[in-house]
Amino acid sequence: MLQSYHVWLATLLNAYLVAARLVGIPIVPFNPSSSGSYPIASIKALVVDSQYAESRDDAGETLIPPSLQDFAKTFAEDLHNTFGSDIGISVGEGPTSDVVFLTLGDPSEYTDASGALTSEGYTLLINSSGIFISGASPLGVWWGTRTVLQQALLSNGSLPYGEAIDAPGWKTRGMMLDAGRHYYPPEFITELCSYMSFFKQNIFHIHLSDNLFNNVNLYSREQSLELYARFRLWSDSEDLAGLNKYKNESYTREQFEEIQSVCASRGVTVIPEIEAPGHSLVIVQWKPELGLGNDLSLLNISHPETIPTMKTIWSTFLDWFHSKTVHIGADEYTGDPNEYNRFVNELADYIYQTSGKSIRIWGTFPPKPEYNNINQSVSIQHWAFFEDNPYHDYILNNYSVLNSDDTYYVVNKYSASYPQVVNVARTFNGNPATGGIWQPYIFDTKVATNNPEQSNPLVLGAVTPLWNDYGANASVFSEAYYAWKDGIAALADKQWGGDLSASEFSSAFSALQPSIPAQNLDRAIPSTSSTIFNYTSNARLETQYYTPISAWKDTAVVDQSGNGYDASTNCPVTPESTLDISSSCTFKTPLSSKGRDYTLSLKLRVDELDKDATLVSGRDSSLMLTPSLTFFASGNYYRLNSTLPVGKWVNLSIVGRGNRTFASVQESSLDEPLPAAGSTAATEEEFLAILGINGVSFVWAPIAIEAPLKQVGGANSRWTGQLAAMSLSSVA
């Protein structure tokens, strides 16, 4: 009988514990007040407390914090885009019925894992009158709005009655992207910030300069000076003339300003990194005299111009950066440790005195009695135990440490050492002491004694890197996103302090991910069926336009899929009812790009062909004839052996299947219909990326290229011929 009582008591306790948290990403501590729920559709307005409308979070990492009213406007946009809600924003003194009321509360109520105050905490109250969010700061309120969106998505548009009091365990939570060895456009970065923000990550660390591995055992000095190396910030300053030679692959001040402000508008601070004295080949290519003799990718710190040169670089860009911390790199330097420490300390002092900013470095030379050690004001970003032991080397010596341990490293596309996607499974079993969940204080997932206690105040949090070790041609932009797609969410829960199980995470992520606002990194297209559009040139509606000085005709090509994605063209119609394509006319769809999975099919005939012709162009890629079938994507060409026969009708299919892309060409006739998506009648050839591995070998790797959808023909298309049909399917 007693045993039965204990079983009943344990069951009751487990039920209470489940009820005391809302499954979201991250989880939310929650005390339900009743069995009722509030429908998001009942919201009539957003009301911002007039006392705090212009308040900003001065305790956070960003120097451009949005006001409470700024966050409210963004939240209203998200409600509209996610649920179709059209709600006005007003400023008022208190909540009324059926509103979301945003205000600030007592900041002393919210603490992190160490017991320190955090400005990111919030209280969420839901009852029959509406929704009330009170934050330690406007940023805390913002995280509360993410909870509202998530819970409404997970609960069919309603939020359960009750109260949540929530705060992050760690201040620094985010990801790092290697943009030094692979350029990413500003809009890709801001979409990533939106994606991260939805899961309450707050730091986007961008690595802005680097080079491919300088294989000193193989490369001559001349080869090293020609090796791929980039600096991604563009300045017109005469002091830096020659440092950056690739403006089209760089961020101007205006672009970097836009990146930072858009990310900040969603609670994400951009932390910039300029790498030196290691990984500094781009600086040595600019000033060869600064290179270390045995490895030109390292700066010779003892050269009298090395530190002044770095100060010149930093003085040029410090005003660009709206973060309280900047990263000077300082990774994998193999020169003299004392010279290295002098370099770090001098730059730290210079940057602080010039801008008031703190600096961060990668862990490289841990403190030793015989060194003139790095100042304790410099925070350390740990990444590998063969470089340092973060707990014993740094934390016990009173250094602050950010956890970027290579447990969660990603090397894009290929690596003999690291995976190509985040190790999500390890987030659920990465605690060596318990076998349970990983959190940022766990640096070593195998040896518990290498980890501090959860409450140690010197643990800053965690940032997970993605590296592009094999350069720009190894991947297209979106492959960085896919490497992180579920990893961002899984890490975000644990970085916040959450304890989602694998099954809880899987269920929540699959429900939330398709609706994350302010981004479409998947390049998804709404469709009522697997056929997204279907055009045939004989399904047309013609309209004549007149002005006092001209007249023109526009032809609508009707989308027969039922989705209404009608195309338009000003191309002539042939006697066979096909479109006569040339550089002087266009066929345009209302769409631009389609991500995984897809089949894009065209029935066309190429009659004349110039060099490097563009068959179809889109936001992320262009399909070309060079004269072989070629994709141009993310600044690189990916070529097949196949081409198109001139003067013959063909069915051309481009297939995006998972992380691979294929093409098939089949001679056809005008009357023959396009093959069904997913059919295997024609032989497929795969587009591949060719990776050079440190000058020693090559690896052929799959490449996942989005389908170009925007335009056929037009200026610089460089081909003439006919188009009879074009279709897009989500079947691959």
C-alpha cells in the first residue's frame, strides 16, 4: 500500500513539474492559473506604458538599444505576418481589455545562473482580459513577445492562463559566422539575426578577416602572397588603401550600419572580429614586410610597424561598431608568447582608451608564471582543449570565459575533424557529471572536473562557430543556414538555461520553424499542392497600355497550378503559340527563388547562343550556358559536362534534392508534355563543388543551389530561342 502511495505521489509531482513549464524554445517556467486560454485573435491593440515608451536597455551589449516602443512596433509586424493580426499601437497609462500591455517592472527580480542581475528577464501574465508583459528592460519585454508568438503557434492561436517569470541563465548566447573566408550578403545576415532572435539568442559574432590555410611545407612565398585572403570591411581611407581589393565582397559603412541596426531591432548584437596576429595573411599581402619569416599568415609582432598598423586599422573602424565588446582574434599564433601577450595588451589598452570598448580573444597562450600575461580585463573565447583548459587555466585565474568549445563546431561542407552540421544530440546528453543536458558552463563534455559550477560568474555564456576552412567556392550562402538550422534552436534552449528533452525539442521545433518571422532562409513558397506554378505559353491574357507618347502590350501567362502566381511577358508570340525569347524582352514570374526541395522544369529551344548565356535568373542563382550547363550562385560557377543542343526542343529539369542539385536534359518535341516531377526517365548529372584541401588534394562535394525563378530573357541573357512551358514542383 505504501509503495502504491509513493507511485501516486511521484506521478502527481511529475505532472506538476510538467505543468510548471511551457514547452517552447527555450522552455518557459510557468504557473497556470486555470484551464482557460486567451485567443491571440482577440487582441485589439498593443499598448505601451507611457512611463517607459522611450526607455532603452543600457545594461546590454549593444550601444544602439531599441526603445520599448520600437520593440512594440516590431512585435506588431510579427503578429501581422504570423497571424494576420492588424493591431494598432498606442501609448497609455495602463492595460484595458483585450490588449497586449508592455511595461517595465522591478529589475531586481531577475537574476541569471550566477545570481547576478540581468536586464533580459520578463514576466508574462495571461488572463481573460488580455496579455501583460513586464520586463527588467525593453529587451526583457522583447523576449516576452517571443514567448507569446511561440506559445500561440504551439497552441493553435491561444495562450494558456497563467504567469511566467523568466530570465536567461547567461548573458552571451549566440553563433559565430566565418565571413572572412566566405562573403555573405547583408540581407542573409539580418535574416539569420531574425531566426536567432526568435529563439532568444542575442549575439551574432562575425569573423571579418581570414585566409585559407597557408601550407608552409608546400607553398612558396609567392604562392602564399597569392593565396585566398580577405578583409570584409570597405573603407575609402587613404591609410588603408590596398588592404581590401574586393569592394563587391565587402561591407561598406552604410551596409554594416544596416546589419547592426536591423539585428539590434530584434535584440541581437553584432560582435565584429578583425583577426590578428594569426590568420593575418590579408594584412601581410598588403604589407609584406610585416609577415613572420617562416609563416606569412602570422604577423611579426617585433616589427616596429606591426602594432601601429593594427591600431590604424582599428582606429578606422571602431566608430562603425555598436557593441561594447569587439574581438581582435589572436587565434593560433605560433610565435613568441610574450610578444603575443604584449600585442594583445597594447591593443586592448588602445581600443579601450579610444572607444571605451572591451576586447575578446580566442584562447591561445594561457597564463604562466614566466609570462607577462594578458590583462584580466580581456575576455577569453575558449574553443579547444589542445589550446587551453578554460576552467583551470583561465577561470581559476580570474579571467572571464566564453564557451565556444569545438564540441559544437561546424566546418562548412568538408572536414576531416569536424561535422558539417551542429551536433544537436550532444545538447541533450553533454553533461559528463549526469549524462543529462549540456549548458554553457560545461566546457568539457567528457571530464566533469574540467568544468566550473553552474553558478560561476566568470562563465559569460556560449557562442557556436561555423568555419569556412575551404573557402568561398565550397558552399553557397544558404548552406551556412542549413548547417545551423536546427542547431541554433537546440543550442538556444540550453544557452538560455532550458532543459528540453530531445522529443520535446523535435516536436516544438517542427511546429515553430516554418513560421519564424522576418526571414525566409528556406526560400519557401506557399502552395496549395506540390505544384507551385505551371505555365504554358498558350495560356495567355493580353492587355494593351497607352500613354500620350507610347503604347505597349503586356501579356499575362496564367499559372495553371491554382496558386495564382501568374507570370508576365512582353516577348512576341510565335505562330506555334510559344514565346520568342531574346535579350530585348523578358518573361517574369512573381517569384524569385525556391529552396529545398524542388523540381524546376522548362520546355525550351535555344536557337542562337553567345558566350556565358543566362537561361533563368533569380535572387540566389542564375542558370547559364557557358556553354555547358552552369549554375552561378554566391559568386561562384558550378559547371556540368552537359549542354543543350542548339535548334532542338528539350525538356530541361533542375532538381534540388536535399543538399544536392541535379540537372537532366532530354530531347523532346513541342507537343510532348513536360515530364512529371520526380520521374526518372532522363539521366541526371550532379552539380558539385570542387574543394582544394590545403594545396594537397581535391574533394568533390555536393552543393545545394536554390532554383532561379525570377526571369527568362532580358538584357545580357545572350541567347535567342523559344519557351513553351515552365513548371515548379516541391517534389524532387
